[in-house]
Amino acid sequence: MSHKLFVDTMVFLHYRPLRELNLPSLVGAEQVTVIVPAITIRELDKHKDTHPTRKIRDRAGKVLRKIYEAIEKSTKMDGEIGVEFFPDFPSQQLSDLGLNPDWSDDVLIASIVSYMRKSQGQCVTLISQDVGPKLKCLQYGINAIELNESLKLPAERDETEKENERLRRELERLSQAVPRICVSLSGSDASQSYKSFELLPLPDFREEELEKQMVVVRAEHPLLEDSHSEGPKSMGLSVAGIAQEMLRKDYNDALHSYFNDMEDYLRKLHRHKDILSRTVSFEVAIHNLGTAPATDVDILLRFPKGFRLLSEANFPKCPVVPSQPLMPTDPGRSLFSPLSYMISHGQLSPQVLCRVNHPNFGISESPDGNRVVDKFNQLKHGIPRSLPRLHVVFSSHSDARSFNCGYEIRPANLTEPVLGELHFHLKNSAT
């Protein structure tokens, strides 16, 4: 004899298909028949039309089609499970048992009782996961079993739930989107706060060396000699000679001025090289490695005492090579000295232009040293910005020491300032 099974609607919707449950082994029978009461059809229809999750709606519709096909064609559902429709509405049983006809669980229990009364001797079992129906089965002498939770299908989320989850993640991402500020020296990684600098060798300058250079300059530009020293031979020659003599004298006077200017230039060039030899030049770069732009970024750098701190605008410029006088016989020829070119270009450091306008940039002295301030309206992710080039000038090579620079970065959209230090390691070739 076939064992009769009533299946709770929730089992149809949230657990594996009946063909995968091995129903006979669940009740210890050789054959089983699933009894489908009218209340189960009504509940499946309701979920097919109104359930908020599309997959549950589709699953309810699929179960209804299989039940209908099996009953209509008098075949087994999925080729394995017998199906029997029980259309009677259990009005009498609802009244006798005091059950509520508006509760689907009560209507299901009343339907089982009605079926049992009409089919005396049949083994009937309810498969349900809900506590309410199982308690009433105990009350009215109905066998009830529940499925192992491993047979439950993964929970389905409807589109609204998925959209809410997406919005929740987006809100969480936005709430956690903050700038992450790092400070480094240009040419270093954003996370590196340490850089080594090597001072240039101290230039060797002697008066005798200067005199040797001037001897070469004078040899390259000799004074013009008087070509009419024997006296004029005619009035015409005398007039021409006077004009030529005036040009010669003017040129020689210009050469003397040029020699003086050249000597002054060489002395200034030495002093400039001396400054360069005890100068550390650098740029401070501000990075944003976070997930949001930093806005209204105030920047403060603190340098210790022991040196002068100069901006690019205030750093001494290389002296300019003096202009050479033109020979009177060839006014269009410019006397260009290879030596002077070599002197003027041999030791010049490249000038670095500020790439961005910095109206808020400034350097000021404080009791503890020097302070540098600047301000960026915005600091985007992945696009570092540099302060104007700075120059640390020591008074002498022997005074040059490694030092640290403290920084304090205050974006408007961070509650706490970003604090840290940059470390300058000096290698002094003179020591």
C-alpha cells in the first residue's frame, strides 16, 4: 500500500525538488503518493503571482505545472512520484476542531484530518518545517516529519533586496572614502620619507689661478696697436688716421673695461660655485593615496636652525658673462670666446621652474628655525603635487649636517592632521 504524504507549501518553494528527497526512505515505505489539497494549490498560486522574489514566483509556477500535468495525464510527477488531488474544502473539520479558516496552516491540518476520515487505514504523514503545523499534528494524531536543513535551497534575494544591498555597499564605500596623505621628497616613492644628498666638492680658488685665466682672456683679445706711429704723410691720410685712432682708442678702452668686468665675473662665479657646493636643493611632494580627493589642504613644513632656507626666487643666480667689445674693422662680428663660454657654463646647476602657481607659498623665520607654508585647493588621488623648489644653504662645508623636517598637512575633509618627518641624509665630499 502506498504511503500518503502531504507537503507543506514552504517545502515546495524552499527545498530541493521532491524527486531529490528520496521520499520513500523518509517514511520507510516502498511507495509514496503526494496528496495535494486545494489549500496547497491556492498557496502556490498566491506565491506564483505575488511573491516579491522572481525565482520563488518561477518555482511556484513550475511546481503547479508539474502537479497539473501529473493529475491531468494520470502520470507520476517527474516520472517517479504519484500525485493525487484532494479538492474538498474541510469546512466541517475546521468547525469541529476549532481551527481558523483564514489561516492556511489550519486549513491544511483540517484537510489532512478530512482525508484521513475518508480513507480509513491509510498511512498519512505531513512534511513540514514549521513548528505550528507540527504542534497541531501532535494534537490531532497526525504523523509529521521535517527535512534535513542540508536539503534547503540557498536563500533567494529579490531585485529590491539586491538593489538595497548594492546601495548599502555604495553608501559604506562612500562613508569610508577618505584621502590618505603621504609626503615625500620629489624623486622618491610616496611612502619613502628618506633621501640622501651629496654636497658638491668645495671649489679651489687661488689668485694666481685667476691671473692665469685673465692672461688667457687678454691673449685672446689683444689691444689694437697704432698703425700710424711714423706720422701722417698727407692731410688725407692724417684725417683717416685720426678717425682710425679714435676707433682704436675706443676699442682698447672697451677692452680694459671688459677685462675688469671679466675679472669681477670670475670672482663672482667662484662665489656662486662656493654657494652651490654647500647647498641642498629639493622639492617636497604631497601624495594622495586614498579613495577621495583631499580638499582645502593646508601645508606646514618646519625646518631646524643651522642653515638658510631660500626659495627659488631668492636663491642667488649665476653671474652673467660680460659682453665683449666689437672689433672696429668688423662691427658685425661678435667676439665669442670659447674660454669664457666654458667658464660660464662649466658648473651651472639647472634652473627649475615652478610648474604650478603658488599664491599661498611663503617662508618665514621662527625661534626654532624656518617655517614653510602653502595651500592646495584640491589634491586628487594618484596625482602628486610639489611645493616650489627649496634650497638649504649651509654657512660652510664643515657646518653641513643631516637634518629632519617636520610636516603638518591639514585637509578640510580629514578630522585629524597628517603629521610626520622627512629625513635628509647628507654626504659631505669635503669631510
